[in-house]
Amino acid sequence: DSMNLWIDIARPLLVDVLKQVDLVVLNDGEVRMLANDENLVRAAEWLHNELQPGAILVVKRGEHGVLALHPSGLLHVPSVPSPGLVDPTGCGDSFAGTLAAHLSKGEGPVSRDELRIGLEHAAVVASYTLQGLGVAGLVAMEQSDRDTRLQALRALTR
């Protein structure tokens, strides 16, 4: 994985680059590796503290959902139970893209509630990605099915 290579060969430079952005989305292994700490919460807190004030750190955890550190606190959103796994390739990318698209609609700092909503939408889209090869799962996604899956996710967490 190219991120692991960057962490290995240019960790201080990478951390400096991450300090320049408002939203950082990494997987749990990358966060542990950057922080040099196997405890995920401690590693995520360390990295979040390295970022600029107001930045958001999102830690993707695959089937275990997502952990997000917002200036006002920690959030967890579970993964969406999916009726079938075909190929997880691209799930993280569709997750990050959906989250970025959702958050880009707002103006000013992202509230904790708005972040949670974005994470929920991103988890739903990622759950469709793994249901097909390439973009097949996304192409098959219907708005009504997506809304139903979003409501089911919210029922699990609220």
C-alpha cells in the first residue's frame, strides 16, 4: 500500500502535510503506524492532536465501522450490514468520496451532527460498493433502497 510506504520513508513530512488539511481519512492500520501505537484510540487521539485546530480525523475500520475525532468529541458509526459481499475493493474510496461530497455542501466549520450524518451516508454507499465488482454495486443502488438502508443504520445507533 502506498500510504504505508509514505509512513515508512517520510513520516515527519507526511505528518506536516496532514497538518495542512481540514479532513483526514485513513484506515486503522495507517493511524496505528503513524502514531507508532497499537492502541487505536490512543493513536487516533495523538494524530488528531497533531492536526490543525478544528480538523477532523476519520479512521476507517472496515466491517467494524468508523471512528471519527471531531473538535467537540469522538464519534463511532458502525458499518452497514450488507446482504452480500462480492468485493470490498473501493469501499474506502467510495466512503471517503461520499463523506467529502456531503461535507462540502455546508459552509464554515462542520458540526458534530453534520459529521455524523455524513459518516452515515458514507457507510451506506460503501455497503453498496462491496456488493459488486468495480462500480456494479453502486450502479445497482436505488435511492429508495439507499434510504431504507440509511434508516436501518440509524435505528442501530439511535
